[in-house]
Amino acid sequence: MRAPVPGIAARAASVGASPVREILALTARPEVISFAGGLPAPDFFDTEGIRAAYDRVLAEDPRRALQYSTTEGDPDLRMSVANRLCARGLTTEPDDLLVTGGSQQALTLLATALLEPGDVVLVEDPTYLAALQCFAFAGARVVPVPSDEEGIDPAALEELVIRERPKLLYVIPTFQNPTGRTLPAARRAQVAEIAERHGLWIAEDDPYGELRYEGEHAPWIASFPAAADRTVLLGSFSKIMAPGMRLGWLRAPAAMRRACVITKQAADLHTSTVDQAAAARYLADSDLDAHLARVRGAYRDRRDALLDGLGDALPPGSSWNRPEGGMFIWARLPQGHDATALLPVAVAHDVAYVPGAPFFAGPPDPASLRLSFVTHTPDEIREGLVRLAKALAIQAPNP
């Protein structure tokens, strides 16, 4: 008789799959116009420039590009990232940075290095779904902070910090996922001061900050002196270069950065050497800022196409915001509608979105939904909204 093998770890059994990833699989048919995934438009990948960067790296220094490397990351790439941060007003040295396999890995490294089971993490309400997964795997207790149209409420934050004694606050202050909201500079300063007064770490996630279509740049929380020694800034090349390269970075104070380096050594030794070298070569040889100007112009048009058509596509009484950048619009159907229950009807009409409920750490808002506007052309967006209007029109709300 064969004995059964031991079961998987409780943390793996208790953490659910990402609803967004499951929706992407459900809507993979080419005829579906999907507002679900936050997928950069492949039409705007600089394929020629990236190919040239790989070709040059493999032609000039293949032995180094294909060899093991240091955990901290390619020195040239860290220098390029540091220079870009300095140009945007955040003094940074290459040694302040750790290159990661996307900013998702950066968050995972931070959670592993910082959190013990039972530690409290505060998050915006709603917040990035994969962050909730990450903190669940770490065994943390996640507590949502009340948020409004301008993001996290500093007064509510301070009350929760005093009551819950959290170890970490996780925020996406610029063009937040899923809501697209941007935290004003005054609130960022308050968040920094709260962290200084009460002693907690801040994870400041910034994957969308360079996708601004209007308005003025707000300073990073990491730039405020009150939080400089307790903020870990996370960044990514996925939205500005190509997500398939899986490159990101974290900027952290020395002790925390060293802990994340050791954690990364246990996870994967280092990020792909050849991909880092190609990214560094691309940043040296190409004008990323000029490329991003073209991308921003196109994404602005797509945002506007979605905003212009939502009034006809969503039921009367719906509401939505107007983000200044990023990839997402946050909408709410009228009372009694359930965006999760309506999704199969939408998919049957070859259109998709992401219900808002999974993004909440606390009680969800069933009427909320997230719409991404960057993947499709304005004409495709308009057709998708026609399909969405038909799907929502035939489905009566819950009593």
C-alpha cells in the first residue's frame, strides 16, 4: 500500500488564484475586446530598439551576458535607473538599488525580509490584487485604510496605526491600481510624517508614474525627509519598456536593501543577466523619453475614448473617475448591480472587465469594476463599449 505524500503548505492552500489572471485566460479568444488586464499595448513595444540592444550585447560581450551575475544587478542598469530617478527629483546612487524580476518580485522580497506571520500590513481600500496575495503568503494580517477619491485618508491612517501597530504600509500613490487615483502631495507629506511619528515601513509602489497624460508630477513619498529612512520604492520596466523582460527594481535604505539581497539569493540568485544587459544597452542607445512621449499620447487618446463612451455603455446612475494617467478607470454600477455576476454575460458578448470585489481587503463593493484602456485602439474601445452596453442592458440588477 502506498502512503500518501505530505500535503502542501497551509499558506499555499489558503491563498486563492488571481481572478485577473483567470479572467485573462477566459478572454484569450482574439474576438474578445478585453478591458480586464493591465496589458501594455504591444503595438508600442520598441521591438527594433530592443532587438538591437540584445544583438549588440550578444555580439560585444556574450561571455558576460550569458554568465552568472551579482545579486544586486547589472551596474550599468542600476546607474541608468539611478540617473532617471535623479532626473525626476529623487537623489539616488546605483548602490541604493536592487534589480528584481519585475516589481512584483521586489514586493515579494520585501514581504519575505520584513514580515513575520501575524504582522499587520495596512493597505489602501481597494488595492492591488497581487499585493494581497503576496501578504497572504507571508502570513500577514491585512487591514484596509479608508480611502476616497484622492486616495488614502491620512486621519484614518493615523488612527489605524495607533490601534493596529502595523509593521508596513503598502501604497500605490500615483495612478493607483485598481482605481487610477493619485494621492495629492499634501497627503503624501502627511503619510510620511505618520510613518516618522509612529515607526513603520512604507512600500511605495510606482509602476505607472511615467504614464502621466496631464497634471503635475507629485513627489515620491520616499523624497520627504520624514520617510526617507523608512520607505522602499518599487519600480518596473514592464509599463515603459516591455513586460516580457520581467525587470524591476527596489530602492531601499541600506539595511533593508541588504536583507532583500539575501532574500533574493535564496529565491533565484540574480535576475537574468542577458535581460539586464540588454535593458542597460537599450537605455544607453535609445531615447526612452521620446518613446514614452509617443506612448503617452496614444494612451491619452485611448483613455479619452473610454471616458467618452462610458455614459452610453453603463446603466443610468453609474459613476466613474477620470485619472490623470496610468492604465485604469474605476467605475461603479448603480445600487443592486453585481459586477461579478454580470461578467459572464459580458464575456458572452465578447467583451470583458475586472469586477472590483477582489481588490478589497475588507468588505467589497459588488457594484464596482476596473476598466483598462491601454491595450486596444480607440475604435476597438468604442466597439467594446457597444458590446458592453448590450450585455448590461439585458441583465436586470439584483433585487
